[in-house]
Amino acid sequence: MRTRLPRHRPRRPRRGRHPHPKPVPANDGALSLAVTSPGDGRTLHCDLLTWVEGDVRRPGTGLGRSGVRETGRALAHLHRAAASFTPPAGFDLPVWDARALFTEDSPYRPGPFRDLLAPADRSRFDHVAARTAAILDRLGDDPEAFGVVHHDFILGNCHTRRTPQGWSIGVLDFDETGWGHYLADMGPVLGNLSDYPHFRRLRAAFLAGYRSVRPLPVDLEAHLPVLMAARHTAQCLWAAGLVHSNGSEEVDTAEHIAYRMREVRRCLDLSP
């Protein structure tokens, strides 16, 4: 049975509260340029974006419940804009479905990755994959539930500032933007907030902020721990892709995957 989200009339957004990067065109008006790398001759595609003022904060470093509430509002504003967006012809983005999150078909291009998981973690990975697929299927593709999502909405991609009108949350790093479920887009930032001892209060503040802009049925909250775990399993594929696709040593792949699977266990323990 699919869950249909109720429609409501959200409050008017406050102007300028959620800035984001804007593209800077080249002299010929192009928004991206292809250049040849002087080192290895590869073709690189480059763009230039405006700066988003602010600082990355964590709960306990000046953010607190009011800032977390505004962070929930920021994500809801993104989703509200996406729900009213009509893509033009040729509009092409990845689809963050179960296949993209858990298989070698992922946009992260992880290659054969299951051997990178500890034997005890493989069944847990499959468990999260199966439960997430069931949740996404239940949510369906109604435009109130499915649309363009940030997919990397974490505290590290939110630049925060205090203003006379309250918190300003600037959102950046849209590199992984694609089609997906709005509920799943909450998983990354809620995973950040779960690191802190007052997680339940912070989660309540985040969801209250979100609901001040868009509807969110209470019964859907039961899915959030699994979707938080799904974020961590997908990051295992991201780490594998860094090495498989371009030989990057940006992270210690084995250590990173072990950390992500520990987080998977912790998130699943939050289930009601």
C-alpha cells in the first residue's frame, strides 16, 4: 500500500533565508567549459559558482534546536521547489533508487564491491537494501513524494549565519542532485544529528521545521532509521567508486566502509 501525502498551503518562505550557489557564466555565456588537463591530457569540465557565506556548525557548537529547525525548513524549501519543477526536454539526472543505492549500477561506479564488506556486514547490507527498496516502493512516485533531491544534504553542506531575522542556512554542493524520494533525502542530515546525545530533541526540531513548509505524515517517521542506514550503505559504494573509477586515494576505503557499516548498525538500533 502506497502512502499518499496530504496537500496543504505552506507558509510563504522568508526571502533570503536559504541562499545557494549560483552559476557564473563564461564570456560566451556558457555555464561550463571543457579544458584539457596539462598533466595527463584528460578533458575536464569546469564551472564557477558564487560563494555562500557562513560556517559549518554542529550541535553543541552554536547551532542548537533553533538552528536545526531552520535546517529542516531549508530542506523543505528545496523539496517544495522541486515539487513544482517541470523539467525541460533533455533534462538528465541520475535516479537514486534502490539499484543506484545498493548495486554496481550505482552512479558512483563502485565496480565489484561486496568483497570490500566484512562477511558479517554483507547480510546487514542486504537487509538494509531490501527494507529500503520496500519503503521506496511504498512511497511511490507521486510528485508529493518523489522529485529532484539534493541527495547529499548534510551539516557539512549547510553554511549557517546568524542574522537579525534568525538563522540563515545556505545550501551548497549539489553535485549528487538527482531524482529520488524526499523522505530519503532526510537520511543524511538526520544521520549527522544522531551523533549527538540529544538526538531525539534535535530530530523533533528538524521535523518541526520541515513541517512548517511541507507536509510529512507522522507514520512515515518510522522509516527514517532505515533511510539513515541506507545513506551509510550507499557511501560504501561511493568509497569503492573512488578507487575503482579513478584510483583516488582520497579515503582509506577499507576503513571508511568499516566505519559506514558501524553507523548502519547504530542507525538500525534507533528503529522504534
